[in-house]
Amino acid sequence: MPFAKIVTVKDALNTDEKRLLKEKITDALVEIEGGGNPDFRQHVWVVIDEIEGENWSVGGLEPSAEMIQAIKEAAPK
């Protein structure tokens, strides 16, 4: 029974992004660990742990949801 934990800055992901992330991680674990068996899906646990930006340091900066949003918007599509 796989358990995947995603740790991110609080409010960096909206509800739809969290749903998609959980779905894609589940899909990957079903394919890799479950050998593609769709019944394995019911055994996959995914949790998203959101930590306040003030508790992080990235290059000496405390990331904010706004900073992460700006990075996402600047990324090539």
C-alpha cells in the first residue's frame, strides 16, 4: 500500500491543482507499483501537506504563494 506525501507552501496550489496532482500521482503509482492494475488504485494514499511560507527558506528567501504563482506563470507552456 503506497503512501505519497507532497509538501508544499500553503496556498501555492488551488483546489483544482491539488486534485490533479493527487490524480496524477495515484496514476503513476498504479502504473509503476501496481503493474497497471486499476484495482490497485484503492490502495494508494496521497496527502498534501501545506506549510506556511515563513517556515521555509529557498535561497535565503521565505517563499509565498504569490512568489510561487509568479514562477508558475513565467514557466514555458
